[in-house]
Amino acid sequence: MPRDSSAPAIEPASAPGGAAAVDRALTLLAAFRSGDTALSLAELAARTDLYKSTALRLLASLEHAGMVQKLEDGRYGLGAEVARLHGIYAASFSLDRVVLPVLKKLVQATGESAAYHVLQGQGPSLARLCLFRVDSPHPVRDHIRAGDVLPADRGTGGRVLMAFDAARQHDASTRDRRLYAQIRERGFHAAVGDRLAEVGGISAPVFRADGSLAGAVTLTMPAHRYDQRLAKAVLEAARSLSGKV
């Protein structure tokens, strides 16, 4: 039932000393429930007891911050920033005790930088998130940090994630699909200059216990230190994580 515009808006309980506008914006994020892919303005207003005009202004701010995204049909879905923060949140718990030791061992064995990436987002906002990163001891290296968002369709980490997640490939070009098939057959991907001209990478997939894709282990190095023989160490690291993440 549409809200009676003559009735006073129901204010959410505000934090002592907090900002009411922030509290109202957070109620919009909390309106999303398990199974929701997108909600209309009317649904969001109904679930939060906010006027549509108020909800619309708050959604504009949330969209600007990347917390929500407006879809082509006018509905709203959660934005990539939510996934990024969730990744960092997850990384602060038990996953770091599983992944980081493997990455540190890989860096010690190869002398190059190691990272763990996961896919995030949908459609045009699809990207990969660097959940963990251990830097090379060499002064010359690429500079990526945990929490950085990178393209899903470039770089060996992105290529491996796309290759082993068939549901994300419907928008891929024919050329990319052929590459993904080759990566699946080979079990890893190694290349120089796929994302940055002077950076080489070697990546391998990590799988959950149920066989679904969890992420990718990636080793990166300057092009002049690129050595495809390091793929063996990357594969061993990825296999040691599979079933544990």
C-alpha cells in the first residue's frame, strides 16, 4: 500500500550522537534480504518506511559511494563497494590464517609477489578483488595492495577466474572464450603484458570443497624476471589451498 504522504515519516532508531541521514541510508542497505538481486524504489521505500522522495535522495548518495547500483530497468542492486568491504571483512578472519602462509611460502620459494584474487560484482561492474597480497623482497616489483579492485578481463588472475567460472563468460568475446578454454585445459595461465606492458604473471585456480571456484593464486614479476617455470610453484600453492577456503 502506498504511504500516506500526510503521515509523518517513521524515523529509524538513531545512534546516540549519530547522524540521522546516515542511519536512514543504512536502513536502505539493510532492506536487501537473502535472495534479493534488485529492488525497486517502491519496494525499498516500503521496507524502510521512508518516503520515496527521501529514499531516492539517499540512494543517490549510496550510488555515488558505490554501495548500490541502479540497473537498466530502474531497480537498485548492491554495489561493488559492498563486495569490496565484505572481502576485507572476510579477510580479517580465518581465511587469512589459511591463505597468507601459502602466499608467504610462495614468495620465499620464488622471490616474486604473490596474491589471492576473487571475482566480485555482476555485468558491467564485474571485477576482481585482491583479498591478500605478499610483496616480493625485490625493490623492483608491481605495486598492488589487498583491497585493490582490478579488471576481470585482463591480467592472468582475471583470466583464470573467468576461465573457471563459466557463468560469467556470456559477455566474453569469441577470442576470449577460446583463451579460457585453453586455460582450463592447461590448468593455469602465464603471460607478460596482459594488464600492464612490463608486468608478467602466472595464475592458477583455487577450488572449494564442492568443486566450485573460490579464487586464484597469482604470482607477478617485472617482465625482465618473468620465468614460466615458476608455474609449478603457483600450481602447488593453488592446490594446497583448494578445499580449505
